[in-house]
Amino acid sequence: MKILNRPAPSRPAVPGARRSGAPPDTPSRSWAVPVAVLAGTALVAVRAAGLGQWIVDDAAVTFAYVRSIGEGLGPVQQAGSPPVEGYSNPAWLALLLVGRVLGLFDRGAWFGVSDLALFPKALALGCVAGTLACVGGAARVALPARAWLVVLGTGALLAADQAYVVWCFSGLENSLYGLLAAALALLLVRGGATPRAACAAAALALLAALTRPDGAVLAAAYPLTVLLLRRPGALRAALCHCAVFGAGYGLFLLWRHAEFGRWVPNTAVAKSQEPPDTAELAKVGELIGYAGWAFVLVCVACAGLALGRPGPVRRVIGVLCVPLTLTLLAYGALARDWMPLYRFATPVWVLGSAVAALAVTAAWSGARPRARALLGCALGGALTLSLAGQGAHDERFTAEPTLSMCWVADRYGRTFDTYADRLALRPGATAALPDLGGTLLASRLRVVDVAGLTDRRIADAYAAHDKAALTRYVLDEVRPELIHSHGAWPGRSGLTAARLAAAGYVPLYREDNGGDYVLASAVPGGARRIAAVREWARPRVDRMRHEKHAEGGRLGDCGARLVPGRAAAIGHYAPARGEVPPPGRRVPPPGAAEPIPLAPVRSAPVVLAAAEVTR
């Protein structure tokens, strides 16, 4: 704490003006930081371009809520569903909703690319630029003449970090979370112990908490910083900050309980987040391993040199370490995520990259030529080892990206709509399955979320570890016409093949220990129609799974817009011999062409992967 308690040198009234002992800025340097921000953003954009139109399916759950709210239905997953907080990112949802109101999101396509993919990625790119601008603002305090180099170094580190790039451009809220962490860090560096700074910090912490639940940990950053620095009026400013944040977050919790009947999002109940223990903090070591131990040690050594010298660099690095430590602890406290590449670590990458770039730049600036050569060699070797270590993680993701919105829309949304048409199921039929986002956007069926994110009863069953309650609810009360289960879900939910068979369900397509099932008694024409649909489904679903497991997944191209009912243009209802079609069913005229398949079918044998990705 002696480092933070050391009195900081006086600061000029004009931000970025020359400070005593700092290299003077030349007039041309006023453009250096903005140019570095653009260059760093471009580096990240180039890396993100490799993801194509890929949007992770979990993001599409938020998209479905945006659509429902925009259409005046309220916070529901689809028309006719009860209000359930099946999302945990209300601030990000609000940004997407603004885009929809402005006609930029969920309205069609930009230059042939669906705005469901393009608008969230454009938002993410803007957040990356804002993040680097905040880093530049903090760097101007520490190294006025070389702030541009700190920004460029931070941008390069973030662009090299596949984990940061993937989740910022996944359609989820990560890019906004990273921006808010960087903005709060800038305020901690440049703000003081004043009511205005306290209220601004509380507002940023509140936005972070509404972006991700674990973002609430940043509410502790401002009080800790001003108290550790022992600034005049620190206690009063800290209390003001806590009061403003507490009032804002308390009002949100009251609204949440009034609207949804819960104090926490339904997603937290379904995931059964439990109080953390010290063993969970071991996950922090995994982050360091991914970043590269050698690189981290070089950066720590540079930071140690900077902290050993009085001046603004020491104060800025010490202040940045406060939110960095808090976000590391928050990451360690969260339940382990099934998705790869450390989805919940985005603010750690942002703050860690900024500290690393600042420390290395400061060490380089104060070193002699021989020391600079030594530092350059150490840094180059460490970065080489780091990138080589990350390569295995990155290759696994590139080979099979995490479940995409477009693949789910095809595999479950459009396919299950076509099942309903070919099986002549009643209008308003229900499908129960665990992969939800793309399904909600593309299917006209009533959807039941077997994962429990958008269903209170199922979430409560998971929280109570009560499989019997879950299976009774799904099979006896909801009694969906169509069910899908795969991977870990049969064991976790209790919806095993034997249990489904006992409840009257028969398979349409078998997939490892699960597959697609239909309630036999709901199908006009019985076993004969089911056998025909089973024969129709096998090559098409085989092909779709082959695309996912052996051809790098589906990276996008869902069409101009994902809307329910598209399957009507893909498949026609075909009555069994002697059957009278139900009212409202369209029957193809004699001689009509075969319905367009959902995915192309090849004559070559299809080899499927041994394991299906679980949610």
C-alpha cells in the first residue's frame, strides 16, 4: 500500500499537458493517440473478420427478447410466453433495442448480410475503439509523450488474444463489459475524491452490473482506490459512491422482482450458481497459463521496475491494478463455463493488456540501449511462447466454433417446423429442446427451454437437483409434441431415451444418446407417417451435423432475416393415403416438386464426430 499512498505529483489543469520530469509532447503528438486508437481497432477488426457471420446461439436468446419487446409483447421469449428473465445482460439488450427502434437491427440485411450478425459486431467494434480511447486517456497521465505507444501495444495484445476477439464479436455483451471496465479505470486514474467523480464511478459500475451480473464487483473499485490513496475527502466520496450505486441497483432489483418475481435472473437459478470456495480461484491460474507464463513474468518484472520509481507511472499502474484484481477475483468466483476460451474473462484481458503495455513502455523508456536490447529479446521470446501456447486453444475453436445461431436456426428451428408440417401436427404444437436462441428466432412452434434459462419451473428443478420434478413437468404437464435431447442433457434433465419411450415418444432421428422425438399419439397416420418422416430426416440431419463437426461449423448466412414460419416455404404437408387434411393445411398440387431440403445432401458417406457439443 506504500506505493498507492505515496503523494502523487501535482497535475496541470489541462489534461495531457506537459508534466515535470516527463518527456515533452510535440504538437504533432496530439494526433498520435487517436491514430493509435484507430490502428489498434483495425488490428482487432482484422482478427474478428475471421469469424465471419458467426454469432453464438446464447446471444440469440437476447435477440429474441429484443424482438418481443420491440413488438410490444414485453420481456418474453416469444408471443404467449410468461415474463421470465431469460437473459442476464439488460444493458446490452437495451443497446440492441435502440438499434431495432432505429431500424438497424432485426429488420433485414445490410449489403446482403443479416443485421442480426452485422449490427452486434458493429457495436462491438465501437466498444473496442472506446476501450482503446480510455486506455489512451489513462496513458496520457502516466506517459504523455508515449501514450500512443501504450494504446498501440494494448490494441496489439487484444488483437492477438483470440479469447478476447471471439467473445467480443460473438453477439454477447463482452465488448460493452470491457469498455465499461476501461472507462472506470480511466476515471479512477483521472478523477478525484469528489462527489462528481463518485457519482460518475457509481454510474459506470451500475452499467457494468447491468451488463453482466459479475460486473457488480466493479462497484468496489472506486471506494478502494480513494481510500488507499488517502485523498482528502476520501471517506465522504466513498460513502457517496456506495449510496448512489446502492440506490440505482436497488431500484433495478425492485423492478426485477415486480416484473419477474425473482431477485436474480432466471439464468442464475437454472445454472445453480453456488457460493464460491477457495478452490475455484484456481481458475485464475488458467488465465495466466493461456496468456503465457513467460510473457506475464516479463510484464510483472517491468511493472515492478515502474512501481519502484516515484512518479505518475507508479500511481497509474497501482490504480489500474485495483479493478484488475477485482475482475480476477470475480472470474475465479464464477461457476466454470462450458464454453471455451474463457468467456467471462473479457475485463481481465482489457485491464491486463493495458497494465502490460504501460509497464513495458515505461521500462523501455527509462532503460539504456543495452537494457532495451535485453528487454526486447525477453519480450520477443515470451510473446512467441505465449502465441504458440494459445495456438492449440485457437485451433480447436476454429475447427468447431461454439454452437452458432444460424446452425441452431436450421437444425432445430426450421427442421422442427418442417417436422410439424410433415407429421401434420396440430397448429400451435410445442417443441422442447435445450438449444434455444436460433430456434426462437426461426420457429413458429411454441418452444420450451429444457436448459431452463427461460422457463421458471425447469430452472427451479435444476436448482433443487430434482430430475423427477423436471420430467413430470415436461412429459405430464407440457406434453410437447416434439422433443430433442443430446450430449449431457438426457442425464442432466432425466429425459432419457427410456423415459421418453415410456411416455409415448418415438425417435425421428437418433443422435448418440438422444435425438429428435415425436409424441406418437399426436401424429395423424401413426407409424406409417412417422417412418416416412424418419427416412426423410436422416440424410438431411446427418449432413447438418457433418457440417458442424467436420467442416468448421456454420459461420453464418442465416438469410436476410430470421423469422418464424419460414419452414412453410421449405416443406409441404403431405397427407397419408386416404387421410383428409386438417383445416388450414396446404397440400401440394399433383406433380409438385419435392420440397426444398434444409441442407444439401451428398452421396459420399458422412462421418460424424463422436461427441455432440452440450450447452
